[in-house]
Amino acid sequence: MELAWLWIPATIAAAAFQAGRNAAQRSLTGTLGTLGATQVRFLFGFPFALLFLAVVLAWEGHPAPGVNTAFLGYILAGAITQIAATALMLAAMKERSFVTVTAWIKTEPIQVALFGMAVLGDPMSWLGMGAILLASVGVVLMSRISAGAMAGGGSWRPIFLGLFSGSMFAISVVFFRGAILQIGSGSFVLDSTWALVWSLGIQVLLLMAWMLLFDRKLLVACARAWLPSIPGGFLGASASQCWFLAFALTSAANVRTLGLIEVLFAQMISRSFFAQTPTRRETVGIVLIVAGVALLVSQAS
């Protein structure tokens, strides 16, 4: 494919949009809570996804693609696991620094590799094992809690939330790429945008149904917070659009490896907007995680 290289700028743009979206969502957790801030990403992102689709259909002149059972299965599974991943991520960010939680989530390629080796029997070289060890050391360095922090109420809870969030994000990535590959319209832009509209539509329906049944006050609060929620919705839809474009062009492993630059964007946002600066130990841990994950996926590709 002549335009296959476009996955590189698409991934870089996705990482930048996602770091901004995470920051926007985090600022809403105080008023809307974890679920409300999670809903913002989908509810206010869906109109932008529809707009993207309208532009693509008008530009390319193609009819809207159809759906099949395999596509619906993949997209539904991806939508559900991404909701869980986002909620876990925001819950972790309520208890720990923005940049550090982002780095915990970026261990997802390691978790994918270990899952593949244990469940699917995927081979793992000594170099790959070394990369996992390197990144694991980084996690330990970054997440170790001092006695002072424990005395102030610190715990391992946000660490587990961040790591589990990474697992859910990893699973959702596989499902979304599977859904995109099932469309086959002949246009990777249309395939990725069509999958995005379906995934966000499903997520909006699921979260709204949950709130209608169990927390109608939260649904009203989300509606009232429409103005500050629009930036998060736009950034979320833009990030997802760019991720999906990249998934349509190359393997998820390549995309998620390059996407680790989000950690750098998160550092800039954390310093600029949240006045949070990682400690020296956390910085070393972040560097080791990024290096370990990059080494792991590069030797496997």
C-alpha cells in the first residue's frame, strides 16, 4: 500500500490528542466522578465521529459500508473493554499523578506479550525476556511508595488500577483492529471511520443505559457540563480516529510502540496544567518502561 507510511504521523497525532483528552477528562472527575468523566469521552465524541464520517463519505464518494456478524462481535467487545479501561485509568488518576498513571498504562505491550506466551504459546526470545525485565524494573522504581507516602494515605491501589487499565486497553486494541479488517470497503480511511462511529455509538448507548437505570442524577450532571466537556469529546474522537487510521495500516504492535511518545506529551501537560513533576525515581522508571517496551516490540516485529 503506497500510503502505508501514514500510520507514523497518524500515531503521533493520536498520542498527542490522547494526552490532551486524558487531561481534559481528569479535570472533570471532581464534578462528574469517574463514570461521568468516562461518559464525556464517548457522549461528546460521538457527534464529532459522525462529522468525520460525513466528511469522508462526501470526499470519497463511497456508500456507507455494511456490517456483518464478525464486525459486530469485534466492535462490541472492543467497545466494552475500552469503557472498562478508561474508567480504570481515571480512577487511578484520581489517586496518583497524571504522568505516572500514563506510564503504568503504557506497560500494555508487555502484558500483551506475556498473555500471548502463556495462553497462545507465542515464542519469546531471550532478548524479549530481557526487555520485559527491563520494563518491570522501571515499574518497580516508578511505583514504589515511600514510608512518608504511606503515612499520608498512599497505597498500591492506583498502581493495580493503572496496570489493569493497560490490560483492558491492550485487549480493546486487538478487537478494534479486528473489526476494521472485517469491513473491506477498499478505503482504509472509510474503514477506520466507520468502525469509530460504531464503537462510539455502542459505548454511548451502554453508558447512558447504565446511568438511566442506576444514576440519573449523573446523566443530568453530564448534560449540564456540556460546555467544558466539548474539548474532551473532540480530543477523544480525534485521538480515536487517528488510532483507527493507524490500525488500518499496520499491526497494533507497531502502533502502540510508537504511541509510547504519549508519555512525553503527558509530562508536558502535567507540568503545564497540573503543576505535577515526577520524582527522579519516577522519571528513571518511565525511561526504563519506554525502553523495555520499545525493545520488546522491535525485536518481535
